[in-house]
Amino acid sequence: MKRVNKLTEGGNLLWEASRMILPEHKERIRNRRDEARRGGKRERPELDEQEWERINEAIARSLHEHVSVRLRIYDPFGERAVSGVVERVDRVLGRIRIMGNWHDMREIVGVEDD
């Protein structure tokens, strides 16, 4: 008689296929589950020229006068904020450094004085 366990072919269809899941697939499954839980992805807002000018002014003021600034960063599942003094601006790569961490300038969706 053949011994049957959860990995025996035909023994348990749920577990048969799961032994083939790659780490990348697991991560994508988790991401989809999180999307469904949060109500799906949000679209990136389009900023007008005035808002970009306001963002650039706040970044420049923070860089030169060493005042704290609060940036709203795009996240497909909601906004997150980054606060601190701008340490460096890299226009070539389109990023800024706040509190030792680099942030992509294209991800900025708003600014507030801290």
C-alpha cells in the first residue's frame, strides 16, 4: 500500500501546486491581496505648474535656510509624508536627500511647511 501525505500526487490538490511557487510569485500574491484589502491602487495625481513651482520653492528654501519641510509622497495605496531639512538636490537624477534618505522628485505630490 502506498503511503499518502500532503505532497503525494492526487492526495491533496491544494498543496500539490503550492510546492512550485517561487518567491517572486508569493510576493505578487501578497501584493494583490493587499491591493484588494485597501480598495485598489490610486492613480498618480497630475500637478500643474503652480504646484511644481511651490514645491521647488519650498525645497530651495529648506536647502538654503535649513528650515524643515514636509513633502507628501505618492504611494499607490495612499499618501505618505517625509519631513526634515533638505540636505542635497540632485537635478540630474531627479532626487533629493532628506535626513540621509534619497527621494525621487517625481513622486512628490505636495508640500507643507513644517
